Amino acid sequence: MAPTEQAPVQTLTDLPYLDVTAPGFSIRAPEVMAARDASWAARTPYGLAVLRYDDVQKLLRHPKLRQGSYRWPALNGVTGVFARWWEAMLLSQEGETHARLRRMANPAFSPKLITDLRPKFEALANRLIDGFAARGECDFIAEFTEPYATGVICDLLGLPFEKWRELADIAGEMGLALGVTFKDDLPVIEAATARLFAYAEELVALRRAEPSEDFIGMLVAAGDRDGAISEQEVLDMIVLAIFGGIDTTRNQLGLAMATFIEHPEQWALLAEQPDLARAAVEEVMRVRPTVTWVTREATEEFLWNDLPIAAGTTIHLFSQAATSDPAVFPDPGFDITAERKPHFGFGGGTHHCLGHFIARGDMTEALKLLARRLKNPRMNGAAEWLPDSGNTGAVRLPIAFDPA
């Protein structure tokens, strides 16, 4: 429904309320869907939650909204190493600073790079599957998604694969900052962030001693050559590349497997038609995205659906709710052959995910091989999950399967 067609909303109190901080809150809960049926938005302890597809799509690009998650530490009353990095990194910047940092990072995330890396993705996936295929069971997170997602980042940054375990542990601990238990987990998050920065400093020193043309070498050379990027910005970018690439891909592949287990006919179809792997990535990210909302902040007052939005208002765009909106997806069930409108798993607008080519490429290769080699996947014990909001995913996902 277009904004001009919405029923007038005069005050915030007219909107439904969602307590996203409540223990056990789920982004997919019936109360979220009921709120979406009742209104385009809901109030939350963190600001507004936008629930419908058309509103999310338009607000992602609204000229009076800026990237809003830079305030996530402040909203949680958190300061420290992680908060400093989070508020200074590329994702949290606007205007010329954002454009400059993005220009520096763009060459490392080009489509050509992904084409060159695809054989490495395939070789890595096959090697990992070889490690457990004959057993007919595995912990899908520990034995595939973690080493795979981290190995991809190792390839991207020119690091030895043997570093994957250390980097995956750090990324997992830092990832706790993206959930509603952020403040409770702060000591673990701070220690992990400090470890990753120390690691980034070692990598920069190594590239200065042994120059290379990989992502880190490119950033170091740019800073040393013309000051286009400062030493701190180089470190911040390396930490973002490692953390962002590992955490999201690991979680999204786990969510993909869990989704396919619930839809075995779709898994069998993917095995028969591996060319559907790219579409499978998009459909999984529509129905079970690891990034369940993205955040914006109003830079000045404006009117939306007859509701005044005050400057400084935090607006969470609930991608999980939007991409099952019955007004746009009358048949929202999981179907890797269906033609769909775009999901919001990579955000949108100026802050569209810089690494989306890599994420799409590595997940496509992984699902293609997994469907071919693991038949009839099924749960093999109790899974362990992160909170079902913020950035979510499986911590442990024991599965059984029939080896191909």
C-alpha cells in the first residue's frame, strides 16, 4: 500500500508496540505479523519499526534519513573499543567520508574478483564436505559454515587458511554485539574486538614489510602513498572486512540449511538443477535473513503516512517482516523457482552492502555443492540459536544426511 493510501496516524501512541528487548522476542513472532497487519509501523524501545515492504523499500533511500545503526552502542548505553570502532567504520559514515572510504574498498569487492575466486570457493567447499561426508552427519556450523565463511575471507585478504579457527571465534564473539543482549555480553565483545585489532595491526606491519596486491596491501599502499586513508581507517576497514564477511555468511548458510530441511522438495530440486543455486541464495535471504532489520535515523523532521517523524528518530526497517508482506508476496512460501521482488538482506541505497558480490558468489557455490553431495538432510539433535532478532543464526546445527 502506498504511503498516501495509509489510514492517517496522528501520534506515535496510535501505533502498535513491540518490545524487541523482551526475553525470547522473535522477529518472526505472530505479534510482529499482527502489528504489520494493523499498521505500517510499530513503536519499540529502540525507536520505530517499519514493517511493510513498500515503506521499507522507500525509506531505505529517503533523503532525510541517514544510516542509523552507528547509534546502536549509544542506544544500549555502551562505550569502549567496540563502540569506537562501530561509530567510526565505513558502515556508520555519511557524505564525503563514506564516499572516500567506499572508493578505497570498492576494487577489492568487484565482480571480476569474485569470478577469479569462484574456483577457490568450490575447492574449499569440497574439501570441507570431504571431511564429514562419509559419516552421514555433522555439526553444520562447526564443520562447514564457520570454516567456509572464514576461509573465503582468508582467500580475499591473502591469509593462510590455517587462521580460520582463530578468526571465526573472534567474529562469533564480536557478533554478540548485534543482538539484543549486547550490554550483557560486553566483556566478551570488548576482548574479541581488541584481539582483532591487534591481529589487524600485525597484518599491516607484514604488508609493509612484504608489499602485496591483495585487499590489505591495497589499503596500506593507499595510506602510505597519498594519505587517502589514515592508519586508523585502514585498521577499521580490515576489522570490518573480517568481521562482516565471516559473521554474516556463516549465519546465512546455517539459516539456508535449516530452511531447506523444512522444505526437502526444494533441496532435491536444487540438486537436480544446480543452476538454481543463485536463486536459492536470494530466496533464503528473503525468508530467513541473518540481518533481520537495518537502521536509519532522521536527519530532519518529515511526514510519513501522516505521522510526523522528528529529527533524531531511530527507524528500524524490519526486512524479515517486509519480505513476507502479503500485500507484495501473496504466496510468501519458500520457492526457489518463484519470481520475487528484491529482498533487503543486503540493505539498500547508499549503504547497500559492499561485499554483496562476494556473499552471493560464495553462498551460490556452497549451496550448489551441498545439494549435490548431501542427500535428504535432516535434523540430528537439538540446534542452538542466537536470539531471533538483530543478526541471527545457528550456533550449533547438528544434521544427518545420505551421502551422495
